[in-house]
Amino acid sequence: MSVHTVKEIVASLRRGEAKPSEWAARILECIRRADGRVGAFLHVDEEGALARAKSLDGQPVEGTLFGVPYALKDNICTAGLRTTAASRILENYVPPYSATVADKLASAGAVLVGKTNMDEFAMGSSTENSAFQPTRNPYDLERVPGGSSGGSAAAVAAGMVPFALGSDTGGSIRQPAAFCGVVGLKPTYGRVSRYGLIAFASSLDQIGPFTRTVEDAALVLEAISGFDPHDSTSVDEPVERFADGLDTGVRGLRVGVVTDIQEEGLHPGVKQAVEQAIAVLQGAGAEVVEVSLPHSRYAVATYYLIAPAEASSNLARYDGVRYGRRADADTLLEMYERTRSEGFGMEVKRRIIIGTYALSSGYYDAYYRRAQQMRTLIRQDFDRAFERCDVIALPTAPTPAFKLGEQLDDPLQMYLNDMYTIPANLAGIPGISVPCGLVEGLPVGVQILGRAFDEQTVLRAAHAYEQLRGFEMPVPALEGSA
Amino acid sequence: MSGVSVSEARASYETVIGLEVHVELKTRSKIFCGCSTSFGAPPNTNVCPVCLGHPGTLPVLNEGAVELALRAALALNCRINQDCKFDRKNYFYPDLPKGYQISQYDQPIGEDGYVEIEVGGERKRIGIVRVHLEEDAGKSMHAPDGSHTLVDYNRTGVPLIEIVSKPDIRSPEEARLYLEAIKSIMEYCDVSDCRMEEGSLRCDANISLRPFGQREFGQKTELKNMNSFRNVQRALEYEAERQTAVLSAGGVVEQETRRFDEATQTTVSMRSKEEAHDYRYFPEPDLVRLHISDEWLERVRGSLPELPLAKRDRYVAELGLPPYDAGVLTADRGVAEYFEAVVACGADPKTASNWVMGDVLASLKATGERIQACPVSPANLAGLMKQVEAGRISIKQARDVFKIMWDTGKDAETVIREQGMEQISDEGMLAAIVDEVIANNPKSVEDYRSGKTKALAALVGQTMKATKGKANPAVVNKLILERIGSPDSGASGGGPADA
Ligand SMILES: [Zn+2]
């Protein structure tokens, strides 16, 4: 299977070598051939995609994403197209409106081909918590693609779409990007509108792209960014042309390495690959400086109070009253209990219970309030670090992709997958994962973090590394037992 | 205290009441979405994905709601928290689409205010703990047979303020007066319609008793479901009696929530303390902090109208009205504005007050109209008063003219002309008629001269009859006396008072 970048597809359309409908047909064919083994998609909208692409045929190629097929994580609402968040409770939910990002991509000319699999309500790091199906890692079908945006990561990795959107609450874009050997970007909190993103943890959630290249990530970011009157937490910062200036290099850029990073559980192969990536940047003229993030060791604990607390409230609306699943029952209480018992999976229930507990009277001060205080300290760590450096480089995930089922019975182990990604969500800063090699034949990623709203510098460093790293990510052969 | 049916036991306990009043704000659109707030629309027509709590939707704060809340909080003499936030109050109920209500928990927009009421001629301050902004829930309608419940989400997301009083209220009557004061202030500020029957003003009450002289509060109960000011007073009266009975019998008042039952005029237990909700408040992450700039605050402060009590004092001091009149006229902002407009047309304040409190309010009450729709304009009422003052019509005629003005919307001048009601005061025109009456009633003249002064009234009556009531009675009186002499001089007189 041949893979294509956003840039290549737009260029071919510009040159008149292909029409949008031909690209859509080719992409759909790709999905048909590959997705049986990967399981990246929950639904593919062949008809809609073809109709939309045909309507673009013959039109002038305008906009950076004109005619480019793409996929959305299934927690991003699409009017008239089923949106489930991979949960039984929303199994047949068809939104009456579209997310702002979907509207923005549509007006940029992109063509939506389908909705991708995920951990239910974005809660998980392996996509195994989907109520409907597992998704397999295209590099090794016995392994997970990471999560929670595993479907989007796998779809891009397998060449089924040139780009896809995911959401990142504690690493749900960057960790699967690392596991699947693609680029994954979590923008600054407030950079991209959350309107239409089915909320997991509102103060942490952020939508971002999966792409094959850093340049493509910059193109997609530009298309989805900006203040949205429907989202009060979106920020009115000017949207830069992120793809411009990517080539200006890293000479003089100060790259922070974290001296007090937690190394327990860090795979030596990953450690080495990340050190090599930092050396590449240094070789290109970047200055490596040591920074300290002393409170990051509490990030996972902090996250697992704040995120479930918000989730316990965000998921209260799934009560069977107005939309989604409703269980038969004789009384109101019974209806609530049965609807939610049948509708939610184990991990979702676990987090609702943790969150409810953390907010309960008598426990709020001990848990939720202290977590918020710790969150402030973690943010201040970054403020201090960014006085000394321009970006911070560290591993995206502590290990390469693990096997399906391997961590399912050990939620604490599963939570540690996000130990390097969670701090950026708590601090609200942007982060990108770029493939930095193969460890035991599996992709691993280097994570580059930057100051709030300084995606430009993050992208520039990531692009420089990508150009200089000296290897191309191999296209997965999609071989395996499944 | 009303003093009615106060048992001996009741007299040994002090009643302590605090009220929580919810007031719907008069914005055109809802607090977090663009849906209309109009009352009475068909069920589930003023709704959208946001107020129905669809997945992925987000609230966006309506600044108009903040402005009204600000106005209300200032009118209630609150300190304004210029930097405040919203919180989520979590509980499950079908009329609460998101499973939480967006409200303000520990940083309300206004704190530490007060309202003044007048009890038995004395001014009393009732403290306000807080005024906070929140969204309303929908309305559940339960099938009588319990088979199902329907929910109307039109009201979901209508902006509300909750006004929490301090436990400063000492009787059910004071509670009603406090509510009337709140309603009046909200109407004056144009913050709310305060129609309890439409649910745009709702009230819950906390009540406890303690022996007079004791500092600590007794155990309180919370009362709900009171849908009129009168019912609030009645529910509190019943509850005070009930708690008195419990305490006098050596019992303990249970901390619980009780519902007022209108049919039986009693309160019934709804839920105990053990069943109380844990609302798990936490800061609403979908909204940014609310910052009220100095300029905004000062602009709103500057736009506040004269409030009812201040207006009332001014009517007494500057217009010389009796306090009772001033109270009636200022209870409703519309009435006060109407009254002031009449006075502004040059009418005498006390006479204007008589007209407004009398014929105007009575006619409004009879037709169910609001004063804003009064068919007799202030200028026309002042015009009518001028006709009486000029002696063109009697006060009795004026009331008939008012009725016609009410029905037709015409001015007094026109009505008087069309009805031929103009009073005859011309002595030349009346002299011939008076002469004729005297000639035709020698017996009455005789009676009068022999000291039966009542006979004068008969002669005046005959003259009025002969002029179909149009003669100016004062002039008639004078003409008759000129002709038949007077047994005791000075019997004539009086203004246009009842002839
Ligand atoms: Zn709405």
C-alpha cells in the first residue's frame, strides 16, 4: 500500500493529476483493504465522502486541505453521522450539529471519510476500552495502537487516511502517535475549539491532528485553530501560518532536557532513541540546557483526580432521558441505574466512581482541591523551565506498544503510559510526538513541548528533527496473525 | 405578628425565618445559549443542542443576564464580587439535562446586602447573605396515574438569581412583607416580572423556633412548594404552630424538608436530612472566570432607578402625601410612574393620588389590565381633574366621565361635550329656573322660612331636576337663598361636594 501526505495530495490536485473524487475513491479502497485487519474505523461514510468529493471536482483548488480525505475520532460530533464515543450508551446517537473543527475542515475543503475507534469516552491508553472493537497496531497486529485516539493513529499509520483528528486529555494523541509511528500534536489548551468534542475532562481536553509529517500537522493545525464564539475557553490568539518558517532550523534554539525525569518504567531502548533525537537537534545547532520539573512526578496522581472528577460530572447527562440508550424500567431510579450500568464500560464506571468520590463532601479538600493546587505547581515548574529553554524534549511514552490484553487487568500500569504526556495537559501547553526510531521493531516517539501558544517553535524543532533524523518510518506491512 | 390565634405556648418561642428566593431574569435569550425565554411557548420549542445538554455542547455566558443580576445585587445593597466564577451543582433529575446545574457556589456575584421593610410602622432591615446567578431547570409533568412523566425544556437555561436572606425574619407576616419588598425592587430595576403564578418568582423558606432570649438557633425545617405570597405566610404560620406543638410536648424538631400542601393548608414531610443531596460542587471548567470591570459596575450603578422606599419617602416629604398613599402608589413601579406623570401635567398631588388609588386602580383590578395598558393616559386624567377644578363638572359627574374615558380612550373635554354634561354655572341662565321652582313650591318656601332648613335641599333638588343635573349646585344654592332670605346666614356654601 502506498501512503500519501496531505501536501502530496493537494499538490497532485493542483497539478490537475487527480480529482478529489478519485482521491476519495482511492482512500476508501485503501480502508476497505486494510481496515479488516486494523479495525481503525467505527464507521466509514463511503456515500457521504464520495458525494462531497464529487462536489469539489472541477472547483478551483483553494485552501491547504482542498480535496484531502480525513477521519475524525468518534468523540467529535458530526451532524447526521452517528457519533458514539465508542460507548454503548451512545450506540445510536446521531448529533443534530457538527463540531466546530468539522465545520472548519469542511470549509477548508477536506473530505470526511469516517469516524475512528477509541477508548470509550477517551478513557484509556490502548483503545481496548472501546465498547465495539479493538484496534490493532499496524506495525504489529498483536499489539495495541495506544489510546485513546488509537483508531485515528492506526488509520494514519496504515496509510488509510493522510490525516485524522484525535483528542488529547492526558496523552491520547501523543502516546498513540508514538506507538503507531506517526506525528501527533496536542495544541495549547484554548487553541482549538472544543465545541462538539464529547467531553471527558473539560479543563484538559484538546483536539489535535495525526499526520505523517510535521509539516502536515502544521497545515491541519492552522485549519482547525482559532477563537470560537461557541467555546468560551477558546482563546483569541492570532492563528499563525504554522507551515511557514518550519525550515528556519534550530540554530541557537534552547532545548531543555529534564534532569529529574522519572525513569522508573522507562524502556532503555526508548531512552536511547530519545537521547539520540536530542543529539540530532544539538548537532543542528540547538543548545541543550538542563531543566527541572520537580512536581511532574505527581502529575499522574493529580490527573487521576481532576480528570475523573470532571468526567463524573460530564457523563451525568447520559441518563437515558433525552437521547442515547434507555433501559426499560419501572421507576426513574431504576431507569438511571440500568441505563448507566448497561451503557458504560468498566473503565468509564471506575473513573465516574473515583471522580464522584473525589468531589464528595468531606473529601473535596483532601483530593480535588489538593489536586488543583498541585496542578498550579506543575504549571509553575514549566513557567520556570521555559525561562531557561524554548522547548523541552522527553520521551512520549515509557515503552513501545504493548500486546493486546497485556495491561487490561492492571489499571495502574495502564495509567503510567501517560506519565510523560500528562504534565503538558495539566499545564495547558502544546506538545508533539515525532517518530524517533524503532525499538524491537516497534515505533517510538520523542515528545517536544513548548510554551503556551508557541506551537510555531514546537513545530519548527520537530520539523528540523524530522528532516535530520536520517531515516524514513517504514510503511507497515500489515502482517500478523489477526 | 398578626396576634391571631397565638397560643400561650407560641408566645414563649421566637420564630426565626430565612428565605431563599429565585427570580427569573428578564433577558430575551437564555443564560448559556441563544434560545428564547418567552413564557407559554409550546413544550420543547425554545430548545437547542446546548440547553438540551447534547454531547459536546458548551455554555456561553449571556452578558445581559450578568447585567440584570448586577442590577439586582446593587439594588439589594450587596457588595459586588467583580471577579467571580461559576460552579457545577451535580444531581440527577430528568428536567436537568446535563445532570448538573451551572450556578455560583463560593463566589456569588453579590454578597452581604439588605432589604428594608416596614413592620407596624417601623422600618426593619433584613440582611441578604448572597445573590448568585444560575440557570433554571426544565419542568416535569407527571401523569396522574404515575405511568409516565413528560418534560418541557423550554425553561431550561432561563437565567435566575437566587437571593438568600439572613435569618433576620421574625414572623410569617414579615416574611410576606420581605417578599413583597423583593418583588417590588426587582420590578423597579426591570430585572424580573416576578410573576409567582408563572414561576418567575419562587420561594423556599427555613424556619426554626427558639425560646425568647436564647442566642442559638433552634433546629430548622425547610419549606418548599409555596406558590403565592399568601401561601408562604400560611405555610410558615402552620409550621410555626407545628414546631411549637412539638417543642411544647418536649419533642425535638427534625431537620427535614417539608412541602406545603395547598389543599390541606399544612406542611408534609418530603425528605429527611439523611436523604439530603451531596451536590459535589466544583468550578465549571467550560466557562472562564467572570470579570466585572469598574466601568461596567459604575454604569449599572448609575442606571439604577429610585427604589420604592426612597420614592415613598420623597412622596411624603416633597409632595405632602400621607404615608399610606405613598406606600400604595410606590408598591408598583408602573403605578408610581403613572402617578408622577399625572402630577407632572400640573395636577394636585393629593387629588391625583385619590384618583389613582381610587378609580384607576379599581378599574385596572376589574379588567385585569396592567397600568402600562391603562386606557386613560396620565395627561387625560390630569385634564379631567382640571375640568372639576374649573367647576365645569361635579366630582360625581367626573367619575362618570372617567368611566367613559376608560371605555373610549377619549379625553375629558370631548366626553363632557359629547355627553352634554357641562355644568351650568351662569346665574342669568339659572335665575329663571330658580324663580319658577320657587313659584311652584310655595310649601317648601313656607317650611324653610318657618325654620325647617331641610326644605332648602328640596328646592335645590327641584332645580337640579329641572336642569337634568347640570346646574352647579353651589350657584343654585346661592340664587335660592338670595330669593327666599336666610333664617341663619351662612347655610349656603360648600364646594362641588355631593349635591
Ligand atoms: Zn438553547
